Amino acid sequence: MKWARGLDMAENSSLLETVEFDDPAVANLLFGPHNAHLELLAAASGARIGSRGSSIFIESPHADIRRSLCAVFVQIYGLLRDGVALSQQDMARAYEMLRADPGLQLAQVFRDAVFVNTPRKNVAARNVAQKAYLELLRRHELVFAVGPAGTGKTYLAVAMALSMLQQHRVKRIVLTRPAVEAGERLGFLPGDLAEKVNPYLRPLYDALHDMMPQAKVAAMLEAGTIEVAPLAFMRGRTLNDAFIILDEAQNTTHEQMKMFLTRMGFGSRMVVTGDTSQIDLPPQPGEGRARSGLIHALDVLHAVRGIAFHRFSKADVVRHPLVGAIVCAYDLCEKKCAAV
């Protein structure tokens, strides 16, 4: 593999980087079907990217973009040559990660990733932040995970819960979310209480069904090995030998958060996930803003030994690449509005 500059594709050779690869078969995997991977990174970076034989040409007036793209192609080529399977989405995430951290070694993410075994598949950390999060989940009994949508906060917590259940490290899993509108709109929905709160709990069921056959999920729900319930159902209970996940915790009140955290029993683990920028609680009279139990807990408990805190950023979003762009666009809009 060679790394060169200044071929005849550009009049100004200083704007061009060229990387030549010595294995055409691996290079084709790198480029993707009909150069799909190159087109994806060209759209993400704004650079012109082309191929000729086993070489890639990168043209951009921005030296940092050229360096990032070269680093992506060189490192991904090495992973593919070693037999690591990577998707088109992995290519996009690799570029975003190296833009944020030019010194990052992608092998730490894609080859040396932390895996969690679940009944249906192995779930792997897809970036450095997720790797650190999974390691915290393994080591600590209580973990707070805060960050934007699409960073894997809840999904990875459910994966770890199923893994520990398989290993008999816990006897059951309890998944819960606050139903913010339970005092008002739920009454207008058809069905019994379980059917009324089900829409609020749907994301938790989706995560379970992605990692376990639906019939097995249903059987474990029926047996009580897995429990999915609104937060109000936690009051007055002590949960021993359980893996308990509170999702959408930004929509808890101070009192609800304290109530939830004090449900923890012997042999149990707790994970609290939320996005402090997505608070749906109604403002308190005279305060002008909602009293989020998650924000309050982060402030009150930050110095308590034995509790781990993990923060994801927009750069850690692992859904469709457009999700990260949407998060950034909304953040920019909110900052502009706040400045007015």
C-alpha cells in the first residue's frame, strides 16, 4: 500500500491525496459495490473521491478533511484485510469518529470491540463511547447514561441485562419508563391499563424483540422473568437479584427519581438512561421550567462513590447518518433561538 500526492487529476496537486492499495480484492471491498462507500464519504465530507484500479483519489481544499479520509481508508483497508466485516454504516461512522479524534485507532472500535451475548445475536460496541459504556455496565451496580437519541443508551443496557440473565447473574429484568401523560390523556385511550401504557413502553419491547425471538420474549413476560411496566408500578417495591433499567429518565420528577433509585435491592443492578435536552414534563407553576428528576439526580449524586456516569455526545449517534445531522441541526436552531 502506498500513500502519494499530486497525480494528474487536479491542476493544484496540493489539493489532492492519493492512496494506492496492494490487494485489488480487498480494495474492492473498501470501495463498496459500484463505489458506494466512496460516494457515501464524498457526500459526508464534501470532498471529491474517485478510484482508478486499486487507488483512491481524494480532492478537497481542506487539508484536515483529506487527512481524515486517508486515515479512514488506510485503517479500514487494514481491518478488511484481516477479515473484519464492515458495513456501509461503519464506513460513515469511522469517518465521523476520526474527524472528532484524529488519533483514534479504528481497531479499538471494530476489532477489539466489547461484545455482549444475547439469545439472538452478539451485540458489539460500535464506537469508543459505547465500549466505555459497556465496560461501566459490567463493573458498576448503578450507571447513569445521558446523551442524545441514537447513541445506544437503552439498547446496550437491554443487551447487558439479557446477557447477565443468561449467565444467571440476575434472576429477572425490569424495564420501566415514566408515562408523562398518565394523569390526563391515557384515560382517553381504549383498553385496560396495560393497553393504555403499552405505547409508552413500545421502544423497550422493540429492543427485546431485536435480541430474542418473539415467542421467547412472550414466555418470559408471562413467567415474570422479564417485566415491562410504567414507573408508577415501581412504588413500594424492593427489587432483589434484578437488572432494572429506567428509560427516558429526563421525564421523571425529583420524587419519582428518588422513589426509583431506592427500589434497588441486594444482588441488583440499575441503569438510568435519558436525554436532558428532551424533557416533556410540564413546567412547574411559578418556576417557568420542568423539574427533571434526572438533572436533579446528576447534581445530587455526582460525588457518591459506586455510581458511574457516562455521557454520550452527538458524535456518538449510531443510527442512520441523517439522525446525527438532524440532532446537530436542532441543536443549532435552539442555540440561535436562545441568542435572540
